Amino acid sequence: MIWFDSLILVILAVACVKGFMSGFVTQIATLAGVVLGALFAGKVAEFILPYLDGASSSANVLSIASFTIAFGLIMVGVIFAGKLINTLVDAMMLGIPNKLAGAFFCALKYLFVFSIALNLLIQMDGDEKLMTPQIKENSVSFHYITKISSIIVPYLKL
């Protein structure tokens, strides 16, 4: 095991603790908030933009501000709904399964994001100075981590 594998273990430990503390419902709500925010913030921003008129003379600043506000409102709304559902889950005495599933889901989410970042790093590191052949050969987890993003998102050319 080399430093790369140790880094993976630290990332997994942090993810498991974070997921256990927040629970599965909150983890799903956060992910849903980001996805829904990305999908619908543009449409919601169109409704917010007229209210910001006059706050700045730059149309670009107003456009970015309205998108940011819309994205934030969507995120807050979805996360608030997740907190309400989380309260129901706790009331039904499903707290421990919720927390264990949260730890597992958060670990998978972190591994997926790390896999995408690692694949991008490999593409940018053409002369293999950061990810040396020794790291690739001696690491227990390197080949598994690099494959995660291509399995989940096969059309992603990483």
C-alpha cells in the first residue's frame, strides 16, 4: 500500500463519518438539490431577474446574480424538504439504518467525484509527473478508482 491508497482510505473515512452524521435522506436531498438547482436555476432566474433590475448596470452581473439566487433558493428548498423527511425517518425509529445508508452513499459519492478528478488529472498529466508509472503499478486501488467514473457515466470520455 502506497500514499495513494492511504489517501483513498482517508477519503472513505471522511465520507463515511460525514454520511453517518447526516444520514441517507440528507445525502440524497443534498444531491437532489444540486441536480435540480443545475437543471432549473436558469428558468427560475428568469423570474428573479426583473426584481434585480437597477441593482447593477451590467447585464452580466445581474444574470449571474439571478442565477446564483435561484440556485441557492432551489438548494435550500430541497434540503429543507430533506430535513423534514429526515425528521419523519427519525420519528419512525429508522435512525440507525438511515445513518448507515448515509455513510455508504456518501462514500460512493466521494469515490465517484474522486474518480472523475483523478481521470481528469491523468489526462492533464501527459508526462506522468504527478501520477507516475510506479504509483499506477504499485497501488492496490488505482485501477479500481479510475474505472468507477467510466462505469457510472460511460459516455464520459475520461
